[in-house]
Amino acid sequence: MSKERIIVALDVDTEEKAAELVGKLAGEVGAFKVGLELFNVGGPRVFLNLKAAGAGRIFYDAKLHDIPNTVAGAARAAARMGIWMLNLHCSGGSAMMKAGAEAARDEASKLGIEPPKVVGVTVLTSMDTMALADELRVASGLVSQVVHLAKLAKSSGLDGVVASPQEIRYIREACGPDFLIVTPGVRPAGTDSGDQKRVATPAEAASAGADYLVIGRPIIRADDPVAAARAIAEEIDR
């Protein structure tokens, strides 16, 4: 179902607001994303509280990026919290990605629980070609860099990547049909793109081949979040 492909970004500043949104949307979307703001507000207990509010699947948007041993430790701890999906930065390199993915799966196996899907962040959707070249000195081009990192993530044992709508088709061609593509920067037509540079509508992202669409402000800031989520699911269906 289309609604199962929607991940709502709980980018709010209190656990109470997050729990209220989960209570309203639990039957309308596929998962909920806990990012750095909410995690730093509530700490690890936020996962338990959101599950109690009705969140069946939680994507921990941790964006881990450190030496392999440190990332492995963090991934083990995250796996113990029973999350559905975890991400780390592809730019940490293959050794770091392998360490994180293996640690999460090993810890889940020891506990007898479903291992989290581990995906790699390619290039943040707030960056454009000019920033990538001028600030980070990556001269190969944005699409080329994203595809390179996606292929590196796949060879490192990750389940998929996080990438903007504009790179979906290229990643699918390079990494195959079973490689997960999680896409932020999704904005219904006529809504403000905010600080996102590489965006698309839900229908465009879905038709390009995204497995999951991460959508925050268009849903959580809507007057009626449930109606907004349903409208997006209908757009994907169409």
C-alpha cells in the first residue's frame, strides 16, 4: 500500500508533540523518523514512548559518522532499542559502514530480534552541485558522487541508501531492484521546499523508484496531519 511507503519525520521539539502525532498517524503511514533534535530532547527512552503511542516502525536518523569501532558501538546500542531502520554516513568509508552494519545485525541476532535495516546517507539534500564542488572540493559532479557512494554502501553490506529524488533512477540502475532507496526532500506540489535544494513531489519520487519517502513539514505542520498524509498516499497511488 502507498501509505506504507511514507515515513513521517517527527521533527518536533518535545516528546509530547511527537507522541501526539504518532497517535494520530499510526494507521495512516508506514513508519516514523526520529532525528537528532527529538533524540537529544528525549534520549533513548523516546523510542519506547513512541512505540507505546503506536509507532510500529521507527527509523532512527542517527547519521552516524565516526571511526569504525565507535560506529559499531553506537549501532549495537541502537539495535538493542528495537528500531526498524538506522542510518550512517557513506562518507565515513567502507570500513566504517561494514562495522556499523555487522554490529547492528550481530546484536539483533544475539537478542533474537529482527535486525534493523542499515542505510547510508549519500549527499545531504540541503546541498547542491555548487556547494559540493566549492566547499567540499568534490569535482566529479553531484549525481556521480551519489552513485559512487551508493555502490560503496552496497559493497559494504548496507541494505540501501538515503538520497534525494533527483538521483533515484541512477542509483536504481547502478545498484539493482532490491537495494533500498529512502528519499527525503519530498514536497507536495505548491509547498515550501524550506532548506532542501534537491526536491520532488511524492508522485515524482515514487515513480522514479523510491522505496520510502521521508516527509516531515507538509504533514506535521498541516492543520490536519491525517488528511495531509492521506492526500500524499493518494498522490502516490495516482
